[in-house]
Amino acid sequence: MIVLEKITKIFGEDSSRTLPVLRGIDLQIEKGASYVVLGRSGVGKSVLLKVLLGLFPMTSGDAFVEGLSVHDRTHRHTYLRYFGMLFQGGALFDSMTILGNIVFALTERGVPRKQATEIAREKLTAVGLGEARVRTLFPSELSGGMQKRAALARAIALDPKILLFDEPTTGLDPITSSKIAYLLRDTVQTLGATAITITHDLVTARVLADRICLLEDGQIAWQGTQEELETTDNPQMISLLKAAKGERAL
Amino acid sequence: MRFVRLLGCAVLRVLARVGHFALFAFKGLAGCVTPPVYGYTLLQQCLAVGFYALPVVGLTAVFAGFVLALQSCSGFAGLSSENTVAAVVVVAITRELGPVLAGLMVAGRTSAAMAAEIGSMRVSEQIDALETLSVNPFKFLVAPRVIASVCMMPLLVLIADIIGIFGGFFVGITRLSFSFGLYLDQLVKHTATFDVFAGLIKAACFGFSIALCGCYYGFTTVKGARGVGEAATYAVVSSSIGILMLNYLITTLFFGL
Ligand SMILES: Nc1ncnc2c1ncn2[C@@H]1O[C@H](COP(=O)(O)OP(=O)(O)OP(=O)(O)O)[C@@H](O)[C@H]1O
Ligand SMILES: [Mg+2]
């Protein structure tokens, strides 16, 4: 269970140009649920995930995973151990090969090298990068879609309980994007993990979501199931739906 | 009133920056002395800082030696003997020119590379990824670079000293028609262990400044590709200034009366 309590994040507090990004996010995510967070570009979706991971401090509020707080520095490793994060740009280490990236993630958490290599191969096969030729390539030698897959393999290397996906399908063609979306869904299901996916792509959202939230103006402006999405009267949600159909949005 | 406020703001900002840098240096040092050690990265950095800088540093040193021999000969017109020229070349190179020139060359080469590499890791979220994998970026990124620079700089400077003195020697016997044996004798006579040692201490400190500035500006990179460029620039400028300031400090420590 993930609990977000009144999370606020203001950038540039020490300067004259303060930028409030999150203003009081309250959210509870049950174990095994798959949440999709929608929202415009620059609304603070990535910031929300990073704050949840404790990559930078929140201004106020708290986040708990199974009762463990982000602010608890002594149990930081245990807290992080719950998560597998797929970053917006993949964030593969470009000094290592694809296989090296995943092996590194595993050995850093204490898995012996030999076993790590085996698991890494397995995970790469699971995301469709099983070929020996691909494994020894460096991230810069892969296409965007392949990088996303490799990054996914790294995120799921340790079978985490919570998966965070930051725009997994942005910048990919519709077919690849749909493949990745289904790959994510299957991965989440096999792991039995809780998932939070960030996207502005409604197609991906429909594939992945048990529940959908809309982030607007630093707050959760709407949330509901996919069925509720069709009948919503929330104006922002309606304009998003319209935009996705190619109609002129407000 | 407004002026005072602006001044106060500026002073506070500088102090905050200094504090931030000091904290960074402390974390970096802590990373150096606590396990785990990333051996492979350390080796890579040793190669990058030491081995690949050899041609640049060697060329700088040899030309510095050439010029020094010529200048000391023309400068001390009445005294242009093997003795004086050898003394000037050896003392200047081992005490000052070897460490400082090598330091500045490596600062231009390596600290820019460090800032750019770590900076682009920052903007492409690789440092965030390290943290989510429970890897301490100070241990993984900063510590190997600091250790490599601090260890490799003295080696580089030792080589630069030898090459520089050889440069002076070469000009001495070819251009200034000094006697081979006598000049060599004087060179050996004027080479003081203490001078060389002080130069190597300097080199280690310069290495620290180079790695720390490179890593610091890399780590604090913001704003994408332009930020990476800025980080590299700041790293070179500040590590060069750091080297010159440290040089003064250490010189007063060793040779100041
Ligand atoms: N480190 C930072 N320092 C200052 N401001 C930041 C920082 N990171 C993000 N911001 C600001 O926070 C806001 C939200 O950024 P964020 O990256 O979360 O957007 P996003 O919703 O993920 O958008 P996108 O869909 O384009 O990825 C932006 O206005 C950005 O300028
Ligand atoms: Mg984002």
C-alpha cells in the first residue's frame, strides 16, 4: 500500500522566483493496483515520482510504503528496494553495455555476479532483447524503443513490488508504443506488482489502468476507473478526451 | 538601503555556494575512505587522468624546458654558464613549472571531461537512476575520480619534471654549446629531493582540486545541454584558479620564510 499525504513541492524556495509544482497531493494506492497519472506536459508528473522516491526532498507532506516513510533515512535502502523505476529517458548508464546495466543493478543489491548475469539474460529475453548481439551493445547504439525495453529490464531486475513508469511510450510509433504498453501490463501482472504509470497517452492509459488520476495545477483534479472516464463531467478530462480523438481541445 | 540589501544577498549567495561546495567535498572524501571501491571505474579514471594526459603534459614540459634554458641564458647574460642555467632550469621546473603546467593542462583536459560526463549523466537522469538502485553516487562517481587524480597527478608531474629538465638539457648542449658532461653534472647537483617532493605534494593537491571541481560542477548541472557546456567551463576555470591559489599556499608552506 502506498500512501501519499499532502505532498507539496515548491522549487526555488531560496530564490525570488518560487515555482510551486505540487500543492497537496493526497492519494492511496492499494497493493496490486495499477494507477495511471495523466496530465499536461510540465504539470509535475515526473516530479511526483521523484519526490515519492526521495530523489529530491518534498517541501511538506509525507509518503509511505507499507508504513515506511520516505523521510526515514535509516531505512532508505529498504524503502528503495520496493521500487523499480523506468525513467522518462531510460537513464541507462551509457558507460556500460545493456547486459552490464542490468548486471550492475543486481550486483549492487548483493546478487552474486554469476547469478546476476543469468537473471539479466532472462529479463532481457522477457522484454524481447534476448539476442546475444543486442546484449553487448551500448545504450547509445539502441533505438528509442529498445532503450525503453532495456530500461524496463533493469527496472524489473530485482522483481520489485512497486513499478513506476515515467512516460514509457512517449516518442514511439503507435505499434511499438502499443507493444510496450502490453509488455508493461504483462510484466506488472507476472510480478503481481503495484504500478504507477505516468503518461499523456490515453491509449497506454487504457491498456494499463485500473484507476486513472488527472494531475492539474499541482493537485489531483479527478480520479476514477476507466468506465467512469467515459461518463466524466470533469471539464479538463473532457478536453483531454477530445484532444485524443483529434478534436479541437479547449 | 537597497544597495545594502543587494550586497547582503550576494554575500549570502556566495556563502551558500561555498558551504555547498564544502559539503560536497566532505561527502566525496567520505566516499573515498569507505567501501565499496569500484575498481574498474577507478582503473578507467587512472587511465583517463594519467595515461592519456601524458602526451599533452610531456609536450608542455619539454617546451617549457627549452624556453627556460634559452631565457635563463639570455636573462643572466653575464653568467650564462652551465652552472646558472642548470640551476634555473632544475629549480624552476621541479618547484613550479612542472606541477603548475601539468596541473593546468590536466585541469583543462580532465576536469572538463569529468564535468561534462557527470553533467550529462545528471541531465539524462542517470544519477537519479543510481540513487534508486541504492548506489551512492559519491562512491561510484566522485570517489574514483578523486582517488585517480590525487594518485596520478604526482606521477604525471614526476614525468613532466624529467622531460622538462631533459628539454633544458637538450637546448643547453645543442643551442648554447654547453659541455655535455659538465652540464649534466650541474643538473644532478641542483636537483634537490626536497624540491621534487614539494612539487609532488603540490601535484596531489592539484589533482584533488581538479577532480573535485569537475565532479562538483557536473553534479550541479541543470538545464540540459547548455548546462553541460557551462559546467565544463566552470570546472576548468575554477579548478585552474584553485590550482594557482593552492600553489601559492603550498609554496608559502614549504618555501616561505
Ligand atoms: N530540478 C528542478 N528544478 C526546478 N524546477 C524543476 C525541476 N524539475 C522540474 N522542475 C519544474 O517542475 C515542473 C514540472 O516538471 P515535470 O518534469 O514534473 O513535468 P512533467 O509533468 O513530467 O512533464 P512532461 O510530461 O513534459 O515530462 C516544470 O515546470 C519544471 O520546470
Ligand atoms: Mg516528465
